[in-house]
Amino acid sequence: MGDANNAGTGYLPTAEELIAAIKELKTANPEFGIKKVWTNLKEGKGWQVSEKRVKSAMQENGLIENSNAGNNENKGGNTEQQGGEGKKKKGKDVTPKEQTWPVPSVPIMDLFPNGNFPEGEIQEYQGLNAYRSTSAELKEQERLESHIYQEAREGAEVHRTARKYLQSIAKPGELMIDLCEKLEDKVRELIKDKFPERGIAFPTGC
């Protein structure tokens, strides 16, 4: 499987190089969104990097959490002046597009209502397994099993979010049992826990 989504043809940066470059761009240009960051990396640096990979890196490092806040506020409702008083039009419920921080409260599936979760970094098959990238039969098998990949990617996104949350609340003096309970409760919230259909796969044993 290869991620050819809008990739360039130049240098392929490591994950560390990519994150460092994105942070540098965001520091100099806080208003930059995914598209502008990707364009600068692809055309400015000549890097071989996909827009999807840039988006994933920015999400994982909290670099786009509030990037659309202003837009969302403008879309939330319009103000009409009637008799000198402002009234807001009632808008339709909008599916959240970003996670809340520092305490994540939006279930991961609500952030990706189409069921297509971030792929992360995709590695091509190498050596004796290289044929798996070109075999029509195996590619079709992967397509038929795509729902399994999506479930795993949802789990990975839950893990990344819960890990970042835990890192923010782990302080000297905190009891391990309290941290474990907070972590498990947060994971249940992020996955929309509904036993036995959905639940924690690997409980945090303390």
C-alpha cells in the first residue's frame, strides 16, 4: 500500500524532520492551515510529502486544534439587526471537526463521520514481500478487508488522543490508581463505549 496522495517527488523527510519543519512554519505563520503548510513543504523545500501525512502530523502534535475556531464561530450563526437588537439565526447542528483540548471530549468516530480514519505513515512492502504491492489478488483482498484497517486506525487515533491527555494530567504526587481510572474513563468516552459491541481492548491494570 502506498500513500500517493498529492506527494511530491523530492526528499522524503523523517517523522522528526517533518514535525520540526511544520513547527517552524507555524511559529513564523500561526495562521497557516494544513494546505499552506503542505504547499510550503512541497514547493518551498521540495519535499516528497503528502497532504494527508502533513495533516496527520499536525493533528498528533496539536498544531491545528484551534485553526478553524474563527471559521466555526462565523458559521455558528448570523446576526440580524431588528429594532436595534441583534438576534442570532438558529443554525443546524454541525458535526465537530476538531478535538477539544486540554481535555478531549469528542468521540473519535464523531471527528471522522465518514469512517475514514487517518492512515498515519504507510510503508511499502520490501524485499521478498514486495510483490504484495503489485499483486492484483492481494490488493483486492486488502480492499475487501478495509473495514478491519479502519477499526485499527480508529483504535490508533483513540490511543494517540488518550496518550496526549494522560501526559497532560500525570503530575508528581498523583496516585497511579487515579491516573489509571481517569485514562480508562477517557478511553470509554472517546470510543463511545457500548458493551459488548464496543469497549476497552487492553484495560489499564493497576
